[in-house]
Amino acid sequence: MIQPRTVLVVGGGAAGNAVTILLRRAGLTVDLVEAMDDWNATAGSGITLQGNALRVLRELGVWEQVEASGFGFGSVGITTPDGTVLHVQDDLRTGGDDLPATVGMQRPRLQQILIEAVRASGASVRLGTTAEILDQDADGVHVRLSDGSEHRYDLVVAADGLGSATRAAIGITDKPEPTGMAIWRIAAPRPAGLTRTDLAYGGPAHIAGYCPTGETTLYAYVVEANRDRAGIPPASYADEMRGLTRHYGGHWPDITEHITDPAKVNYTWFDRLLVEGSWHRGRVVLVGDAAHCCPPTLAQGAALSLEDAWVLAQMLTGSDVWDDALFQAYYERRIARVRPVVAASVQIGQWQLDGVRDADLPGLMGRTMTMLRELP
């Protein structure tokens, strides 16, 4: 009897969960290790999922739960800081015409849906655990985990995020770089009549926006130039965010009155990362934020990570030989899509940071999103 191939997935975020589900479906033996004891199940406020992310979530078999848990919509509004609507643009259905253009949902709910799917897949899961030592040879990887156990795998998938220790362990020296912008985020009640994302450019922040995440919820965000985090006490987060949002009109006064608890406000710098040349060393391969990260100006971070998982799983399960040629082909297929999205996301953010008013923002966004309609 032929033994199924064995894979260790390091990291239980969107990419790690997705590749685990897909490889288990194909009959591979998969262990997933996640550094956080709670599987990072409660962190975050909201997430905007474009159609190309929804397409992968459908492939994972969780689209019905996502649809029921989120809020679908098909347009984005551009407003002045006082709330005057200047333009409403229909969103492209990058996942195909049978899926919404966009779904907003609470990020912890999406993570819980993926956690349940991983559990149902039969994968072995170790929480509060990391991969400490990776010792490779031509046929696989001997791994020592932080719980002291040792295992051998045919492949290690590094899905451990932007600060990936696995990426560094295999000698890839690329590190994330700040873009100069930072974002304040909060989950809040959804005011009546708020049924899409609206973006205000200008005012005290570079961008003020929100996204409905359910029948009664949304997440709201404001983007400004990044500041030294050491100089912003966490106890002041609500005051800091409210100090920006109180200058915006439209739905913002209703949202601002709920920005009261600093523990519910998240402050994060925008980073960028793109590993060039290859995303593997031997039998260790990168997916998701471990390989690339871009500012959320196009809402493509999770979408690109989910696509990585989908493509890698297709290639692994469709080949009898796992070698450098296969992993390089995975990189070539993904880099052609990821590179322009990262570049566009960074460029849009830079235009906003620089206050450029004559930039071809709609054109760049439109061209990039049109490209994403194609299969990854």
C-alpha cells in the first residue's frame, strides 16, 4: 500500500488553513502548527473580500457560511470629507458573475469558518506550537517542533505570515518594509442606509472608509501617515481614532459615537513585501504573507493568500514529482499575478500619501481589478 505524502503547514491564517483543507481533500496527510494558542480566532475587526477571494472560498466548500455571515454588495462610493457623494462605481465581479463583487465580514467569523473546515478535514492541529528546526535532504524535511516532538515530512508549507520565521530559516533574507502609512480600525454598529463601502479622500486623514460586515455591523478605518507606535499609548487609541473621524460627515458621526473603547481599536502600519526569484528552498515553500504583502488599498491581501493556497494545492496534487521545477513553476505562475497587484497597491498608497490629485487612480484600480477576473 502506497503511503500518502506528508505535509507540514506552518501557520493557521487564511493561506495555511486553505492549503490544509485542499491537501486533505486530496488525501494527503497534513499537520498544521499555529503559534497562537487560540488559533488567532478573535483578532481583527473586519475584512473586505473581493470576488477572487470568494472564488477560492467556494472551492474550499465554505462559501455558504461566508455568504450567510457577511454582507454582499456591488459598488463603492467616493465622497468628500463632509459626506457628499461624488461618484458611485459598480465593482468588477472578479470572482465571476455568479458571485458578489464584494463581501464584507467580521474577520474573526471568517477565521472561525476556516478553523471549522480544517478540523472537519481531519488534519492534525497543534496550537501554541512552532517549527524550530528544519533539516532538509533531497527527499524531505526533518522538523523539530517547539513541543519537542520530531517528524519527517515530504514538504513544509510556510504560511506563517509577514514576519515568517520559516522564511528566514531557509535563507530568504527579504523583510517587510513600511510604506509610510498606518491605519486605525474598529468594528462598530452599522447605521441604517449604509450598504456599501464609501471612501473619503482628504480631510485630516488620507482615507476614511467603512465596509458593512453584516446586517447590523461594519468595520471602519482611517488611514494617516505612520507615527512612532511607542508614542501612542494603547489607552489612547479610541481618542486618537475619534480625533480623526469626528471631522467627517455622512455616516461618520453615527460611527464615531461608538469609538469609545481603546481595546477595540486596532492600529497597524502598512507594509510591503515581495520575495523575488523563487518562493522555495528545497522542500520548503512559501505562501501568502510569508511571500508577499501589500497595503490594503485594493483589498487584495487575503485574496492573494487564498489564491496562493489554491494554486499550490492544485500543482502538488496534480504532479507525481515534487521538485525544484514544480516549485519554480508555482512561483512563476503566481508572481505574474502578485507583482502587479503589490505594485498597484503600493502606488495608490503613495499617491495618497503624497497628496497627488491628478493621479490616474480609477484607471490603475480598474486595470488591476480587471486582471483579477482571470483564474489565478
